[in-house]
Amino acid sequence: MRPRCPGSARPRFASRLAERRPSALPGQAPSRVTWRAAGPAIGGACRALCSAAGDGGRRGEGADMEAGEPVPPPAEEKAAEEEDDFGCRLFPDRNKKPQSFLARSLFTFHNRCQLMLRMTLDTNPYAQLLLEAMKQSGCTVFNDRHFSCENCDGCVSGGFDSATSQIVLCQNNIRHQSHMNRVVTHELIHAFDHCRAHVDWFKNVKHLACSEIRAANLSGDCTLMNEIARFKFGLKQHHQTCVRDRAIRSILAVRKVSKETAEKAVDEVFDACFNDLEPFGRIPHNKSDAKRAYKDFQNRDRYNANL
């Protein structure tokens, strides 16, 4: 998930979630959300988060008012917010003006990123299922508005900007189609969670932990082949261990919290969020699983109608 730094206001359109959709995070009710149409060029944190830091991290919340005067936040809370940049440092292009079309056309990283993104959206069953689920939830995704190829810090591959409802793809770090497939799927899961429920990305680390658990669990990040490629092996509950570790790493990348705080947040919500398999209905361990999940999702309404 990624933050937005102060800039000009962008057009947006409101969407209402379908009543049949469950809440994004366990224990939360579905809500009316804003899925914003964003301009050019954002799993983890930047342009959206910058604006949240700029307004005290209260995106979507009105400031407490008494007698017409805003109530300033406590000094300790204000200091903590100023310290935490919500991962903005990882996405430096979020603060820059968009490049011209000609400049982007001549930039090979950008061209390659756009081509791989198109391939993912057209052929990858993980991404296709998530796009369909978001459309049914009232959050239609458009390639030119909701995806942005940008240069990022070397330690991240992508992020979700909740302020602009935009997915950032790190064009300088994504070099293979399989990697692009995983990054797009991971960030679309964050976008899906953002679409279907009130997710406080900035103030509630448990919400962030839950979405990171779901993204690691359902995106293919922890498949056997990927873990072997990382030289990590295990037999008993290795998938759960991988999901937990990657969720903790993601939190630490975008939030200035201690490892103990990240571990505690992940452990407290792990069972509920690990077992929240929407919209797949299963853990897709490979493309075949994802294809079956996509077919089941497409037939879900027909099955319900027959009942």
C-alpha cells in the first residue's frame, strides 16, 4: 500500500459495495468507499501515505471540532506521526511530476513494465479473478488510471496508494513476467480489501497486518517453487510460516515500528485473516488452482440463483 504526497486534487468517483460481498477484514462491516480515478504513476506505501502524514494520518476522518476550533493531537502522537513517513522514502517518484509521454516512451524500463502489466492483466488467472471481484464490488479497475510504473527503492517491488486507489509497480525492480504476476496480484489484494471495507492503513497496524497476511497467502508469494528459489525449505506448516514472515517484513518496510510490534499485530489477527480467502474461496497454490477458483467465482451467482 502506498501513500500520496500533497498535490493537486484528483477526480474521483464513489462506488457502493454489493450487499452480498463480505467485509474485507474479519469483524468489519462492508462500507461505502471511494475508488479514485488517478493519473499517472503506486505493496507497500507511498504517495497516498504522504498525504495521510500531512493531515495527521486521519484520511477519511473529520478532525474533532469543538466550538468551531480543531483540537490539536497530543504532542506524543504528533511526534510519532512526524517520525513515520509510512514508506514514502521507498517510492520517490510519487513526489515528482509525471514525465511526458515522449519521455516515458523512450524509457525502456517503463515500456517493459507496461508490456508485462498488460500480459498479466490479459492472461494471469489470479489477476483476472481479482479484477472481476472488484468490478462486482463496484470498484472497476482501469489500466491507465489505477496502475503506475515508477522507479522505487531497491528493496520493494510495488505498492498500493490508498489515497489515489492506485497500484505502483517498481519498473526498475521487476524484471521477469512471473515477478510482475505476483506483484500485481499482491497489490490487487490490497486494493480489493480497500474496496470492500474500512481499512485504516495509517493508524491501525492490525488492519495493515491483516491485509499483508491475505496478500502473502493468496498471491502465490509463498508457493513451494518460490520458497525453493529463496533456499527456504520446510515441511510442517511451512506455508503459514512463510505468510507470517512476509507479512512482518512488509509491515516493517512501510511502518516505523519495532519488530516486536509487527510480530504481535500479525499474530493477533493471523488465524482470522489467514482463513479469509475472499475472493478466491481457496488458497491458490498454482495457476491451475487459480483457474479453478476463477471459474468457480464466475459461476457463483448461477449456483446461488439455483438455490
